[in-house]
Amino acid sequence: MFDWLIAIPPLLVVLLVAVIVTLESLGLPLPGESVLIAAVIMSLANAGIDPWLLAAAAAAGAILGDSIGYYIGKRWGARLLRYLSQRFPKHFSVARINAAVGLMQKWGAYAVFFGRFIALLRVFAGPLAGAMAMPYGRFFVANALGGVAWAAGVTAITVALGKSALALIHAFGWAALAVAVVVVIVIVAVVVYRARNRPEGADASSETEQELDLLIPAAQDAQQTAPGGAAVRDAVGAAVRPLVTFARRAPFTTILVLVLIVGGVATGAMWHLSRAQPWYGDVAFGLPPLQAGMWWTPITGSLLGNGAWHYALLIVQLLIVGGVFEFRFGWKRTALVFLAGQALAVLGTLAIVAALAPTGWEWATRLAGSLDVGASGGIAALTAALVWVLRPPWRLRLGLALGALVSLRLLYVGDLADLEHFLPVAVIFTIYAVQRHRKTGLATSTREDRLIAFTALIGLGAAQVVAALFTLDGPLGKSTAETETWVGVAIDVVVILLVANGIRRGQRFAWIVAVALGIFNLLELALIVLDVATSGSLDDGLTMNFTGSLLWVLVVLFLVVARRSFAVRVRPSKNSISGDRRGTVEEAREILPRVGGSTISWMTLWPRNHYLMSPKKDGYIAYQEYSGVALALGDPVAPATELSDLIHDFASRAELAGHTPAFFSATQATVDAAPSSWQRVQVAEDTIIDLPGLELKGKPWQPVRSAVNRAEREGIRFKMTTLAEEPWAVLAQVRAISEDWVGDKGLPEMGFTLGGVDEALDPAVRLGIAIDDDGSVHGVTSWLPVYGGDGEVRGWTLDLMRRRDGGFKPVMEFLIISSAMAFRDEGAAFASLSGAPLAGSGEAQATALDQVLSQVSEILEPLYGFSSLHNFKTKFNPRYEPMYLLYRDEADLPRIGIGLTRAYLPTATTGQLIRAGLGAGK
């Protein structure tokens, strides 16, 4: 069918594939996928074309074509939608178009990505995304990933299956289309069913109001843009603009990549293995060329690659590592690190090989005759330098991973390239170690000790698997894949993984097992050394045993030195954070009024809290333990001079006990006193009413004034009291109101920073009651004291809020402002309405983590109404103070999330959580 491709020159075939795929992505019904498959098949028949070059051309065509199609849809698609909304208002109403636009903006990236693999849909993905006003940045990312994945997948399958790939890929495309059609039909049926069963008047806004919110800015843009080829020019510009921006910000990396590409195209090394070419010995670096006087080979060899895969790996690594490094440090430092690293890698490797080759070492003799090409040494130097400028603990994590990778490769494989990678990494790591020793010494923390030991054990397990799968020829000798049985390898790997996980948690039992395994390997190493001493040589079958045993001995030495970091008992009840400084609630209740605290400090006296006392017994941290997390509640209650030491002490003790430390609802004071490497995210905003001079005057207070006036008209009066001194009839009503509220949620009453009736029974807690002439309670609010030191109450924090169903409707507005006025008359400085969890004013700039928390808040909104509660509190014109979650790093967040769930819902069953989650998603 595509035999005519054979008559076309190879370079034109590549261009033809790119052009046809581009036109297909524009919206024209052309067989782009079929042409790509045919071209790849032709390349397999020694047509002088590398199949992966065809894949790159197809990917570029897909990205460019879809981008142009996007701007075509943006230019004319909006006009078409407006015409349809006017011509067929029943089927294309403004509300439905708005809903479709919202879905495209939310889920469109998935449609663009997966649409590339589906027949026909790939033709319409770009124009449809443009017409639906999908943000181009999001579209471009999904389009680029989809284009690359599609081109690479089609090429890989064709290379593997040959001509049979044509029928298979086409069948998959049409099958995917059929599945997509069924999914669309089901979605449409559900939407139509819900629309027909929607109650009349459910839409609060009119069609005219919806028209004002029409989410198609492309329609307005289209009226202002020039006609004709302007959309095409915009599309081409949008596709090229990211490349131009990258080139401006990373000129050295861009030039280096271009030099590699030009050299690869000019020599043919980009699609043919360079080591198979006759000129390879004249440009590759190694000892033979230098001994022959070819001084230029370290330069020429560094600017070439070895086939399509090698070029792809070099270019991708350069763009990512070099680009990031240059964005941060500029082109001069990037050039210095890369050139110095590449020179060290090449010249240092050749110097080591030249020094070792005369010894007769078989490995050195083999490397002395080897040649290599590539700039991977400079890339390794950039990677190592970039790792050590990261913030901890990612610096150590990625540094250990990189060090383990290059070290194990050198020990177990030992090619010339492995030595080139090892040298710059080792030198940069040594420089960092020297600098750290000068600043802080080489002492490591508990967490670092566990991470180092964990990485070493995982590396041993990985090496065990590699040694079982491949025939290796490293510095210590050869080893065949049949040396060890699969059963033995599987047992070793499982044991190592179990021990490594225990080591990561700091468990003493895992440490004992690891040391025992190390002693066993030490005995094995001694036997191997004895065998070598008697026989004079190391048998190939014992090579991997020797290497593995040697590494185990090093691990055991480290475990012995760092033994204090592995003291966690297997039973959680045996691991105490407080230890000899455990406090009691009575001690905490005595300290709090004397020292003072934050607006939620009274909550530290509630049940379920543990206490870590300060060394002087004049302060404490209240915390709760859930799912391996030690959650400190609010700020530490301690003098300002002891705050930092107490926080560091709590973190250290939690780590030693195998817990993840975190502070929840902490203020800026705790943020400033916490370790500098810790991270924070805002989880709530404290809403505070300043009481001095408070008057209900002006328009902002009109809703609250209306509630007060209405209460007076309906005979509702306010009473400030304590629940403990109220008669049984009032207490019974309060409990009944609270139980009705909780029963509607399908979940137990929340805890941690949200109190209930039991907490309101404390004599120190004030209670605001709205009660009528018949003695019926319409609503209650409880207020927690906020101490400012010397036993004085400087403010009150709102906790319990309950209203009776069918009672006085604005009872909460009435109760809160009446309580605030009463506190004002008593001389209090403020009334805190507390912070609704996972809710805020939105004034702070949102990070990616903030957006995740916002989505969690939306899910929980039907259950607990956090956002609604926060919006309600804005009626009282408060000022806002942020409340933070403090944690060590992002790796702790999943466990902290589980711990917080258990802290707020300690008595909830798994079934209740699942049912509540399903209900919240409806």
C-alpha cells in the first residue's frame, strides 16, 4: 500500500512523515499513523533511516499540528458554538456550553493525551480544545506528552512485530474509539437523566445571567484578532515560544545540545552505532588514540554519541539537568562545572587506566583497549552538583541514590563509562563532605543514619537481582547469571527488603538482624580470602559473593557506629517520646495560666494529649500519636526563650521513637523557632474580633444587627454562663441539640481541635445560650479561655457551635456577637472565632500543596462545612492570622494526612469513612 515510500530519499521520508502527521493533527483525515508504520517497516529493511528518527519526526509533527489545530479552534470554534447556542438553544444552551467548557478545562488534558491513541479523536483533539477555551499551557503539556508517547509506542510495536503491527495498531485504535463512544453515551445519558429530574427553579441564575458568565474568552479574542493566517502564525509562535524562552535562559545547554545534534546528523551517528563506523577510532577517546598522538579525541569523543538511544539519553539529560542548573546558577557556572567534570571524567579515567594496566589486572587491561564517546561525564558532574544544592533531606536522599548507582555500576559492570561517571561524582561529593566538616562536622542525625543504612540495604538487594539476571565483568572478576538460583535470590531480596523497611523505621530488631547478616557475610568473606590465599586466584563463581560480602561488612561497620539511631521497639507502646519528661494534665493546667499560650492553647488540656515537659518543668508540648505520627497541637506552651530548644527536643525524641513529628495549627512564633529545614503549609486562618471599641455601627455590621433586633422581637434572650452550673434541663437540651447535629453527618463528632459537650463542661469554659421565655434552648456556643500570662485571661476562643433544628434561624449571629459584647464589657482584648480547618480567605498565594488541601476541603464540605463556616465568620469583620502545619519535608505528608484523619475522627470506623467519602463525592 505504501510501496511508493521506497522510491523517496531517506531524508524526504522523515520530512514526509512529519508533514502528514502535522496535517492529520490539524484536522485533515490523512493516514498519519499508517504512514509512520510503513516508514518504520521500510527503515527496518536497511533503507538508511533510523526508526527512532522517524518517531521523533512524527512526535514533532503531532505537537505542531495539534497546536495549530488548537488555534484554529480558538479562532473559529467559539463563533460556531455561539451560532449553535442561538440556532438550537434547547440542545446547545449557554448553560450546557458553560458546563462543557468547565469539563474541558478540568479533564481536557486527559482527553488530549489519550485522544492521540484513538482513531478519529486525534483529528479533533486540537480544534476541540481550542474551541472549549482550554488553557494553552495545559494543552501543550498534554499534547507533547501524548505525541511523544504515541510516536514512541507505535515505533516500538512496529520494530517488535514488523508488518503485523499495522493491523494490530489499527485494531487497537478503533477498539479504543468504540470504548470512548460507549463512555460518552453513558455520560450523556446520566447528564440527561439528572437534567430531567432536576427540580424546577434549581438554577438560581437566569439565562441572561448565565450569558454574562459564558466561559469562552476565545470568542472575544476572535473578534480582535486579524483574519486569515493569523491563527496559524499564533500557533507556530506558541509552539516555538517555549524553545526560544529555554534558549534565552539556558544558552550554554542549548548550544551544547545543538552541537551534539549537528555532529550526530553530519556523521550519521544519530541513527547508526558510531562504534561500527570506520572513523570511530579516529574520534573516540581512550588510551590507544592518545598513545598514537591523537590529542583531539577527548574533545571530539565528548561531542558525539553512539546511536539513537544514546543520543536521546544524552539530549534529555542535558535539557533537564543542564537546563535546571543553568536556570539557577547561570551559564558561566554551568559551563565551568560541565567542562571541568567532562575533563576530569575523560582524562582522570584514562590516567587511572594507564596506571593500572601495567599491573596485569584483567579489568584494567580490558579498559586499556576500550574506546568511548559521549558527554556523560559532564552530565554526571552537573547532576552531582545540582543534588548538593538541594535543601535537606532531599540533598541526602538523592545524593545517596546517585552515589549508590555510580558505585554499584562501577563494582558490578566496570566499563570505561562507569569509571567516567564515578570520578566526577566522587570528587564533588568529597568537596561537599569537606565543606560540611568545616561548618558542622561530619556527625549525622538520627534520620540521616536511618536513610544511609536503608539506601545501602536497598542497593545490596538491587545488586543481588542484577547479578542474578546478567553476566557481569567488573573490577573484581566475572560472574554469570547462572551462579545463583532464583529461589535463593528471591529469599535474599525479601529478607533484605523486610530488614531495610525496619531499618528505615529505626527498629532495634531490624538492626540486630542486619548486623547478624553482616557477621555471616564477614565469615563468608574470610573464607573467600582464605581460599584465594591458598589457591592464588578468585574463582568466577565466587566473584559476586566476594563483592556482596565486602559491601555487607561496610554496612555493618556503619550500623555499629550509628547504633543509637536504631532503638525503636517493635511494639509501639514501648516507644515513649516523653520518657523521663512525661507530664500530666494537672501539670499542664498549672503551667498554662502562668506562661500563656495561643488561641487554641486550652485545647492542649483535653483528653488524648500527651505532654513533653521542658527541662525546667516550666513549659510543655501537647501532642497526640496516630499512625506513627506525633502531632503537636498548636504552639508549645513555654517561655519564648525555651521555645526553639523545646521544639528541637520534641522532633529529636519523636524520631528516636520512630514517629514522624509535626505541628498542627501553629502560629508564626512556632514557625520561626522550628528547624530551618522544616516546611510549612497554611491549614487554617484564625478569625479574630478585636473587642476594645467594638460597636455595631455601619453597613458591614448590618446582618449582625438584624439578628440582634430580630431576637429581641421574638423574645430570644442571651445568657452568659458555664454549662457546669446550669440545671439538668438545660444540659439535657444542649446534649440533644449536639447529638442531632452529629447524627446528620454519618460520622462521629470530630475531635483534636474541635471540642464537644464534654469539653464545654469544664468550669473554666464559658457558655453562651440563646433561650426563650419557655426555657427552650435555641443555640449554644462555648468559649475557651486564652491566657496571656500571670493568670490573666486576655481573650476567648469559640469552640462549640450548635443550633436547634427549627429554632431561631440567625441564632449563631446573635450568640457570637452577644458573647463578644459581653467579653468586651469584661475587658477582654479579643474574641477568636477559631480557624476552620482546611479553609481560608484565599488572600495568600496558593502553592501546589495548598491546592491539594483545597480539594480535600471540597470533598469534606458536605460533611462538616469547613468553607461555609469560614464564610459565615466573615460577617463579624474579623482580622485573619494564618495557622500552619509544620513538617520535616514532603515525604512525611502522606503519613501526616492519615494521622490527622485519625486525630479528628479517632472513633470512626473504616466503613464510616468509606460511606462518608462516597456520600461527599455525590
